[in-house]
Amino acid sequence: MRICLRCGEETSDTVFCDMCQVELYQSSLQQKNTYDTLPAVTNSSGTALSALQERLEELSEGIEAPSSVMQPRHRSAKQDGVEATTQSAYQRGWRFKLSKRRWRWYFGALVLLAILGLGIDGLLILLGFTHHQSTRVLPADQPVLSLQPAQAVAGQLALIHFSHFQPSSHVFVNRDIEQQVRLDQVTPVVSVGKDGAADVHVLIGDDWGAGMHFLQAEDLQTHYTASAAVQIIGSGPALPPQLQVSKNSINMGSDEVDSNSFQALTLQNSGGGTISWSSVSDQSWLQCTPQQGLFSQQQEITIATSRTGLVAGSYHGQITLIASTGVKLGIQVIMQVQPHSQPLNGFLAVTPPVRAFTANDGEADPLSQTVTIKNPGLQSLHWSASSSAPTVTTDLQFNIFASTHWLDLQPDSGTLAPGASVAIHIQVHSHLLLPALYSGTIIFSGDQKLTLKPEAVAISLNLQPRCGLTPETGTLSFVMNAGQKQPASKSITLQPGLACQSASAWQAFVPVDWLSLAPADGILTPTQNVQTFVNINSGTLATGVYHASIVFLTNHRSQTLEVQLTITPPLTGSGTPDTSARQPTPVAREQPDGGGPPDGTAQPTVNNTATTNQAVFEIAPTALSFHMDQGQSNPEPQLLLLNNDGGGSIHWQASTRASWITLATNTGDLQTSQTLSVGITASGLETGSYTGQITFAALDETGATITNQTITVTLQLLTPCSLQVTPTSLAFNASLLQPNPADKKLTLTETGDCGRPITWSLSQDSASQAWLVPSATTGSDTGMGASLTVHVKTSGMVLGTYKGQMTLTATDRNGQASSQIVTVTLTVIG
């Protein structure tokens, strides 16, 4: 007797018991039916399946299917030439008789079916991987940024559309290398709606310069970044970057041994593009933080000197700045060291004077670093430490983290015996911030009774953005005649972002069927570009203009590429466009050499001569936006580029019904390309948004209409920047018993079209200068508002009422000034 390998029951001399053999056979039949639903892979595999089916039918002759009405019965031994089965063989309600030889055939068939099944599965998987999908569905939780128009000129307003962001999230917007932008709202933080979408306008400033620019929008919570490109035209040629510094020599002054000194140095780019730089010091006592960086317009760094361990005397050193442009600039630094004036007292020595941190956006905080404080004096002292808020040092970026607790010190206070020292651990919380170059200061103070001078340590944090890809262009345009050969593919070079330090995967999503990308995914390395090809398959699209956005995804980043397809009317036999046709003719296919198509079907013919000579009228950009403040002079005109991308000559005419739109000319003849100046006359208009249209009619040499196109013109007429001070009057009451009334607070805000940061100043009349004391007379506001307190001095004043006034004047980045007067009354009673 044997044991069944499947169920463990006893069997005679086979590897499976009777019941298990029947169940295995039924399972194989089900698998066979499944394979029958698949298309035949090859002729040979189809033949094998057919032969196998016949063999299984032959084997099944010895099987009787179970039935609820069947009763066990005995069979004669002569039927198969074997011993008659006993009654126990039929206790399962079945009868099954097969020879050993037939079971061997059956088992072999099962193995063959399994092998064929694995082969077919593998082929299907391979086809799934190699099949080109022209359209991929973008995941719903991947934020996307789009910009219209994708081509603009200085002074134009562009619409930024946010989609697929987290519902009710807050998104910070900037451009290029963390440069600030001007939106049609107070701050660059956009509040996204419950549907994850929002729309804002951005002003293309004169300082952007010609060329490609990228806008970024980063979720403050998830740190997901979406980016879109805009091409700035009509601003003249792009200038090369050029490094300049605010000063070439620095005098750190004279101070005692063990003290530190600091001065700020501003790096500037007087050209275009971006500058990356690094620094080298020739003296151990001379350092700067950060030691390297990247900026577009300007960046502020800190020069620091440490007098610890030096003897009295004069010292000279140099910091060399090395720019990516190949320029080297030397900064000369001098310093004087004096001996201790009170050596018997306790005093603080802090080393090193600078600490620089580097981190990646959305990742873990950088490792902590230490500084050492020491008491070289002869008396014990108690010390404490405090830190400043982070300051953005790159390109005057709007700082939304002015109140963020970004530094932790451990310990932050203690007592130092004479000659003792302690290590202070500094932890930077980079996960609370967005990409930028930040600076801050840690102040160490000692016992006031010892009149100790506080010592400082300069801190910098270079928070780098996530690795992403940058296409060489932000827009692609295709033009074709309906029913003619598809336009040639266009290649796009994908470049790794400046922050890429390692290889990362990328993937592209195309939302429409008429557009495809090959390859549509891959690996991006920090040192190698990737080339991909954009293909058009217009299919049965009607004449018109079509738009789509290709979205490239990398880790927590998306980049949008805008694509425009223009389909002009099909050609008639004479080579002129058939403007009455609404649907394109069938697409012509390439013919093999020496005959017709492989399938023998007729194909439509194409008039290649007509295609070559056909004039094609294009206008760029397709929309213009103007932005100005009411009461100011009209903005500079903008240019439309008119192109004839085909052959022959085009006669065009332009017209508009908007009285505030002016055209330099309204007609012309176009051979290749020319520009048309479009201006605005805002006199007599109220503040608000205005939209108008310019309609172009293009005719070919025969007088037939080629196309009619419409350009949209938008005007944003805004209220000028105005200073608002609250309250506008202050009243103080003092008496002999209460000579010093409580201070009062003034709040400063700005409304209207303000270019930030705003600088403000305060002046007061001569009559109030003796008794009216403001806490500050100058300041700035980046959009969060500003405040100051007002104090009055009543000492020595006689009873009576005193009046004075303060004039506050705010000037924005564009030079607009606004003033407001605050009156102050002081009443002194007995």
C-alpha cells in the first residue's frame, strides 16, 4: 500500500488516490478552458493545444461524472484486464477505472499544460511591459502647476493655475533660484481651495530678463513642489552672469583677545542667469559662512574673525571668491587684537565663530554641530544663550518664517568656573523651512555685574530643493494641414536640477491621445541629460488649435511642458486651403519601394507641391496682459510676433472693438515674420480688470482666407500703493502722581499695488521733539505689517495741553511713496 501524495489517504500502488486523480483532471480542464480564451501565440503552440485536447478526451472515456442519483455498482474485471475492485473502492459514491499506463499519459499532459501556461503568462507580461502607452493617467494626488500664457513679455500678467494640491493647503510661490514674485495678493503664500485648486496672477517683472524662467509652488506641509516654465520674449538678448561684491576690503576693527567680529558682504549678479560660487580663506582666524552658494540677483554672506589664541597686534588675510563664470575676486581683511583690559574678571570666549549647515528639502534635519564656550578669566560666571529668527539672504526673498523656532541649543545656560569650558550642541530644524539660504545669530551673554561683552556665533543653513528635471524649453508648437502627413517628432532634452546629487527615476504623463512621448520614463543622473521625443498623431481631429500639458514627475516634484498643435484646413487640388472642410481627410501612409501598400488597399494621395507652397499664419503669444496703477503713465507697448511658416505671401488685417487697445498698424504683408506693437490707453478708466480682443484675418496671394485668429488682451488697472497707519491720532494723559503714561502702539500696513519690501521712515515736528519719543524712525515691511511704540516724557513739563504730529512715509520697491500724518495730544494735569 502507498500514501496519496495529495490528501494522505491510503492507495494501492499509485501516487494519487482515485478521488484526487479525478479532481486534478477537472482542474486541468478548467485551465484548458482558460487558455482557450487567449489568442494563439504561434501555430506550433496552437497545434500542441489541439493535440493535447484530443488526448485528454481519449483519456476521459474511462471516467464517469458524479451524480446525485447514481448509486455505487461493481464492474467486471474483464473490462480493463485487472482484478475486480472491491466494495470499499466505491465508498466515495464513484467508480473509476484506469490502467497505470493511461495515468502516466494523463500526468504528462498536466505537466505539459503547466509549461505552456507559464510560457503564455510570460509572453503576456512581456507584451505588457513593451507596449507603448501614448496616454497615462496622472495620479490624482500629484500637484500640478500650469501657466498661461507660456510665452510673455515684461510687464505682462500671467495666470497660474494650481491643481491636485492637498485640499485647503497653503502653497508658497517663487521663481528660479528662490526669487520672489509679485502676485495679485498681499503675500506669496496661496491658499488652495477645498478642491485642491486655485488661480492667481503673477506679474512678469522687468528684472526677469529674456529667456526661460521657472515658477515653483511648494506645499508648506507636504513639501511637494510643482513647477511650470515661461519664456520671456521681447526683452533683448540674455546677458551672461557677472559677479560683483559690495566691497573689496573689510576692516574688522580692534578688539580684545578671545573676541569675535562679524561683517556682512553682499554678492551681486550684474548680468543674467545664475552664479554658483565657493570661497577659500588663507588664514585660520578668518572664515565666512556659508562657504558656497547659488543665486540669481544677490546673496548676503557673513565674514567672521576669531581672536582666540592670538597675541596683540595687527593681522591681514584674504578670502577668495571663485565664481562659476571663472572670475576670482579677492576680499582683503584686516583686524587688530588688543590685550585684555580686565584680566582678573571672568569673560567668555566662543569658538568657532561660524557654523554652516546643509540639508535637503523635506528630509531629516542635519546632524547637530557644536561650539565651545570657555571662561579664560579668574572669576566664575553665569552665562545664557539666545538665537535669532532665520533670515533669508538670497535675492531679497519674502521671509514667511520670521517667527519660526529653527534653532535648539543644548545646554542654553549654565555656570563656568575659571578656566572651564563647555560644548554647546546646535540643532537646526530644517524640516520647518522651505528651500533657501538662511542666516541667524546665537548670542552668548554673561553676568551683567561683570559687564561682560556678549559674544556671537553666525549660523547659516543651505536648504536645497529636491532633485528634479528641467526641460530645455517650456513650450512646444506643431503646425500641420488637416489630412496631411504628421509633423516630424521634436526632441526635448531633460536636464537634472542643480540640487540633484544621485540618480532618480522620472516618468511622464500625457493626457490626450493625439500626443505621445518616447521614452516616457527612465533614470535621471546628476551628470547626464536625457533626450526624449514628442510625437503627434492627429487622427481625426478637426481643424483648430489644441493644447495639452506633459507632466514630468520625479520624487515629490512635477514639471509641466505645454504643447500646442495647430491644424489648418485641408488643401484643395489647386493647393489652396479648403476652408469649408470641418473634418480632415484620411492620413496618408508611407509606401514601400516598388508598389502599393502591403494589404493592397488604396491610399489617399498627397499634393506635396501644395504642402510646400502653402502659407501658414501664426501669432505668438496668443494672449497679452498689461498691469498698471491708476493715475500713472501708460505701460510700455508689447509685441506680437507674426510668422509665415509656409511659402508665398500673406496679407493680414487686424481690428479691435476695445477703445483702450491701440495698434501700431492694422494691416500688412507678411513674407516671413514681423512684429506688431500693441499698446494701452487707460485714461478715463476706473480701477478693475478689462478684457478685449484683437481679430486677425489672413489672406493668401489669391485672396482666399487662410485663417482667422483672435488674440486676447487683459488689462489690470490697480489702486496705487498706499500706506495705512492705525490709529491716526494718539492721546496721552499724565499727572503729577502718574508722570509716565503707558506707551501706545502704531500699526503700519499697505494696500494696493505695492512692490515689496516696503521701507518706511518717520519724522516729527519740532514742537514735539522734546517730549515725543517713537521707538523707531525707520523700518521695513515684507508684507506681514510693521509696528512701533510711542513714548512721551513728562519730566519737567508744566500743566497744560501739548500737541504734536508725526509723518510716516512708505516707499515701495518701485519707488512709489505714500505718507500719512498721526496727530499726538499730551495733557498734563495736577
